[in-house]
Amino acid sequence: MKLTKKKLIQAVRPGLEKLGYLYIKDSENGPQGLFGKKLPNGMYLTMGLTIHRFYDDAFTGNFYLSKTTRWAACWGNIPKDCYKRPGYFLSKEELKSMNEKSPDIWWSGLNEESVSSFIEIVNKAEPRFLAQEGLMERIEQSSDVNMLYTRSLKVKELVLKGEKLEGSFEYLPQRNVDDIPMDWFKAAEIVIRQRGELLHPRTVKGLAADAYRQHILDKNSDASHKYEE
């Protein structure tokens, strides 16, 4: 069965939500479905879904851990092991029990067995992924991570002040982008302009989208904590 983004998201969403992930609309990062959650230490753990380029009935997913939600961003001094597939955290015995020879696992189709297997492996692999030695510290020490984090933080602060954002804006999107309110794009353009960085529709969209995704996960985390209390 040929997979589509919509079908894949619908199939795995209930299972990932049980693991604490929230579905996030995303047309900026590149996955065929993005889910995320805010961790107690303030970092964001995202899971991006991918449909195989050559086998359109196969899918997999990648964890991404950072202080932002820019899934798969591993340039500069961003630690490469903050972005990995769950199969790489299974033992040889666990892989063997799945009849898998490689940790680069692709799941076939959206039947109950395949989807349940994917969710089970994500659940099993997540704590092992997060427990990688020194990973949290290396993310905190990355100047590229902190540059991205600081920009998004300033956007959130501007929008959440609740003040009217005024000025001459040249790079606002002409159509709806993932239901992101226009103030987030205005704030992104202001922040990029103030920092003297490259202003382009793509850079404005990327910054606004990251800041807004963070905001959504921040609210979801706060709501979860209140519920637990």
C-alpha cells in the first residue's frame, strides 16, 4: 500500500501521543510528519517520520534532541548524535528477534503489527537515546545550538508580550503556513533585522516556525504538569 503523509500521521499518532508526543504541523523541516515534547530539562525531543524514497510502502522515524525544534539540524558544532533512528539503540538480540540484520529499520505498511512495532521500538529506544553519554552537555555547549535557541527565544518574548508589532515588513508569507499567526513572522523579521543577519522569506519562515513550535510544546508541557499536580 502506498503511504501518504496524511495516512502515516493518522496511523502512528495515537501511539506516539500515548508516549507523550504532540503532533505539530510542519512544512518547514522536511519530515512526513513531526511530533515532539518538551523535556523537564527544557530541551525539545522531536520525532520526524520519513517515507522511503524508493519503497513507498515503507517508513521510519528519527529522534532529534536540541534546544530548538529544527528537526535534523546537525550543521556546524551541533552534535551529530542528537539525530538518530531508534533501531540504533537496540541490542543485537533485540534486532534478531525482529528478524532485522541492520539497525536501520524500515517498517512496511500501516497494518496493526507494523505500527505497533514502530511505537514499541520508539518507546524502548527513547530513554537509551537520551542517555547517550555527554549528549546533553554537548548540546548545551554548542554555539550553533545556542545561536538558534537565542533567536527563537527573542521571537517568543516579542510575541508573548502581547504588544502590537509595527514596522515595515518585507518578508511575510502570502498564505497560511501551518496555522502560524502572522505576529510570529513579524517578530522573526524584527529579530533577524536587529541581529544584522540574512533576511529572506526562507529565514523568516524558519525562525517563526521554530519559535511557534516551541511555544506549542511549552504550553503542552505546562498543561501536562498542571494535570499531573
